[in-house]
Amino acid sequence: MLALALSPALAQTQKAGAQPALIDRDVLFGDPEISGAQLSPDGKFLSFIKPYNGTRNLWVKGLNEPFEKARVMTNDQARPVRGYFWSRDGKYLLYSQDKGGDENFNIYAVNPAEAPAAGQPVPAARDLTGLKGVRVQIINAPLSDPNTLYIGLNDRDKAWHDLYKLNLTTGAKTLVRQNTDRLGAWVFDWNDQLRLASRSNPDGSTEWLRVEGEKMTPFYKTSINEQSGVVGFAKDNRRVYLVTNQGQGRDLAEIVLLDPATGKQEPYQADPQKRVDVGGLVLSEKNHEPVFVSFEDDRMRRVWKDKAFEADFQKASAQLPGLDVRPASNTTDERLWLLTASSATQPAVTYLYDRQTKQLTKQYETRPQLKSADLADMKVVRYKSSDGLEISAYLTLPKGVAAKNLPVVIFPHGGPWARDVYGFNAYHQFLANRGYAVLSPNFRASTGFGKKFLEAGNGEWGRKMQDDLTWGVKYLVAQGIADPKRVGIMGGSYGGYATLAGVTFTPDLYAAGVAIVAPSNLSTLLGAIPPYWEAMRKQMYARMADPGTEAGRAELARMSPLTLADKIKTPLMVVQGANDPRVNKAEADQIVVALRDRNYPVQYICAPDEGHGFARPVNNLAMLAASEKFLAEHLKGRYQESMSPAVAKRLQEITVDPKTVTLASKAAVK
């Protein structure tokens, strides 16, 4: 009788633990229903991004109006609007757009109070800068002059941006300072006066300078292997908050209070747990006081400086248990906040918090069709690499199946001078839903873990940096999680390089690779970097190798997957944006041609209207459909066979026959 009584419960347990149904790609990677909300400075309006005519565009509604009453503000059909902000007086919505992913951005303005012209669905968007082949930088939005933006333009010199004042009403540009001094950053004080600048020296060091009229005086310097950055001025408008890891005795970056006039500095905030670099400092624009300092550890931590803010934040967070809550936007008087709440199994949900009434009100979910119950949790694992260095990684296991003998996808981050973080990750969820264990290691050279960890990656592309991934595979095999015969690797940018390196330097390790916007030849990569990366050039040489020397060229060849393309015996898919300014299309073409010429099969997807990554959902969904099927064929995971006619058509259009690929010149592959 006991066994009979337990049977229904057992059946329910087995059902509850069953693998979730396939999550439609479009639910994970299609346009969010609503995203990117911001409060107008006076709190009367809420702006957000939502699809219009199939492309993400800007919308506005009254703060207390339902979303159904919102009015569309832009009608860009070529590229989705991905980022924007309000002018200081709330008169304009300002956003930037490039052409086909070339990253040459212009600034556009739209007036929400303006009625659309006859026959038009939206108010007219004005191109305020109107330049071709120029990358516009937004430097400062002065509080004291809301009709102005300070911007940087590299129209005179492609490598360096001159400082201009832009009139938001007329679009008139006034030159403030011509940049003939290799200046990379400009800092304004609380009175909106230009006070500081940073200079990148030819030897790779960085100097911070006081700007006094035409005179500039150095006051702080970091070497090529050190980092420093001014967050902003202190309340006294004299000292600055400086993030720095300067000096041999300082491994983790911390914040100091520094007086540019005297050079005197004092410690302000380091990681109290002595684990990671300082992540950021938020300053109040209302009282000019610090609000909190953040630290990106396994999960983000904060050290609060403003106790009133902290009390309100904790009150709001207490109503959202288990979620990471982050400020997203606020009104000028700082009474109203927009907060986002998310976790590894919860895509972002946006709330409005009123600091006066203490009311927390839900606004929207970015992906309401995506149910937390179907999503897999993310956890941190640690293992030792080939030389004993400890590597931390984020692991997502498929839900509803035993964590034993699973197919695995190693998913390294881009950069490489960046890091992975805890939270909702669409790729992790996508792959886990298809039955894969997903591991994203923070390999050496990742940022945030101190200077020594960063420098441990110098000259180690394809060597110890790759070992950090290989030993991650070994860890999963030793744990019994991974089937060693069904391990794949997939990534973009540096993650794409790591994919190519994985299938060349460790050809027996992986059963499939998907390389997205991946460098294959590091000499041609460095030879084609955008001119406005000049400030980083020497540092890149120090971390990789110097192509100006014979030894450096040899090292770059040694690190380049193209050099060992004849070793590839792993099924490979290559994905590229034709307009990528960072990883030129020639990088993909070279590895495809090398494989084609030895009659080795390779799948090639190249979107003519994309750059460094795919911004248009139809392109991204087509690429994901192909890569999902590709991984399933070689790793035996699940895959969604269906796709919309539009996606199927687009996949056919962007799939390239390797036989048709030609290289620009023989020199390109040296």
C-alpha cells in the first residue's frame, strides 16, 4: 500500500523534473516586447524601445498612462534603435545610429511634443551631425546648458576626436578644442567647465592633465600595464574620484580622492573583501555626493555611501527577493527611480519606485513569454588551469536531465579584456534548453580580477589563455558532467578567436565549433583596426605582440589559427558581418579559403548589413537557426526545426558558398 501511495507523487516528481519543451528562438532572441525605459527629467513621461514596423524604435507615454496609449517617436527600418537619452530639459530624445554596423555614429534628435507631418507616422528625426565616415562621441551633457551637447568628432583626424559644442536646436557645431595632443578623454566639473583630459603617449602610458585655457599640465601618470580613469569631481569641485591600479604594491583597482592641483591623494574605497577591482562609482547630480561603489564579484556587491539612498533601495529590493536590482534611470530631483530586477532565470523586469511615497510599481517585462520555470540556473565553479592559476567560470546545466555525460558548449566571452558576469544570459539559456551544459570561463586576461590576472594573459593568446578553456573541459569531464566526445565551442569576437584556436591548437578536444566575428590572422587583425583605436594600439601590442618587429610578427603568426588551419579536423561554422570595423571580413574569408583549398567542409554565414555582431533580429535568428542545427548534428543536442518564412529566406540569403569567396590580395594573408 505504501508503494501504491507513493506512485502518484513519484510520477509528479518525474514530470516536474522532465526536460522543458523547446523554447522558441524568437522568444529568446527576437525583439524584446519593451526595453530600455527612461524617465523624462521632470518625471512626466516614460520613454522606451519597442518594435514598430518590425524594427525596434523609440516610444513615449505619459508616466501614468497605460502602455497602449504610447506614441511611436521614430520609424527607423534599417537599424534598430539600441540606445538613447533625454536632453537635460526633456525637450528632445537623442539617439545615435550607424550604417549597417560600421560603427560610424551620427546623433539624431526627435521632439516628442512635435506632431508628425501630414501622412507621416512619427515626428521628424533630425540628424544633428550629418557626417559620413565619422564616428561621433558624446562627451558631456551639461546641466547648466540643456540645449547643448559636448561631442567628439574625428572628421579632421580619423585617429583623434576634436571637442565640439553642439546646439541641439540648430545642429550648429562650435569647435572648443582641436585635439593635436593625443587626448582620449575629457572631464567637466560640476559647473560644466572643462577641467581635465587624458593623453595617450606613444609609449602606451597615460597622463592625466589639468586643462587651463590652452595650457595643459600633467598631474598623474600610469604605465602601459596600469589603468586609471576619472569618475568625476567631488562635491568640493576641486578633488576628483580616480579609479587606479597604479604602483607595484597595488594589484586591485581602487578609488582614490586626488587633488589635480597638488597631486595629493587619499584612499577612498577598495574592495573590502580584497577579491576584485572596483567596478564603478555612482555620483548624485543633485547633491554631488557619492551614492554607492559597486564590485563585480561572482555576483555584484555594493558599498553604500548615501544612507538615505540605501534605505530606499533596500526597501524596494526587499519586495523583489532573489533578484538582482539595479538603478536604471531617475528624475532630476531624484525622487523617482526606474529599477530593473533580474536573475539568471528571470529576464529583466522594470519597476518604478517613488522615494517619497515608498511605492514600488511594476512597469513591464522585457520577455513576458519566457517563463522562469523553464529556465536553468547559473552557478560559479572554480578550477585550476595548466599552471595552477585558479579560473572562475559560470556554468549552466540543462534543466530536467541528470548532470552526467552531457554534451557541452564552451562559451568564452569577447574582449578579451572584459569578463562574464552572473545574470540572465540568452545564449546560456538557449544552449541549456537544447540539452547542453554551458561553461563561460573568466580566463586570464579577463578584467576585474586585478592587474596580475590581467597581465597573466600577455602574449598568451592560443597558449595559457586557451589552456584556461581546455582545463575547463577537463574539469567538467572529471566531474562526470561532460561527455568528452561531445564538447563544442562557440563564441564571438575574442570568443570567436578562442573557437578557431580551440579547433587548431587542440584539434582533438572539440567536436564542433561556431566562430562568430572571429580573428583568424592576428597580423591582419592589427593591421586593420579602426584608426580611432590609436590610443589603445601600443597596449594591444604589449598584450599580444608588436607587428612592427620581426619577433612580434613571428609571435602573431604563432598565435594565429590561420597558421595551423591544416590541423583543423573539427566541423566548423564561421559567422561574419560584412561591415565589421573591428574584425574585418577578411578574417573570416581567410580561414574559409584555407579550409576550402584543402577540400575541408566549412559553413559560412555572412550578413551584408551587419558589423561586429548581428543587430537585426532576422539576421541573428537566421544565424542561430543554422548554428543550432549544426551543433545538434555534431553534439547530438536538441534543436528547433521550424523557422518563419522570413528567417528561412534570410538564412538562404546570408549563407555563402565557400567556392565563391575570394581574398582581396595575396598580401592580406601574410
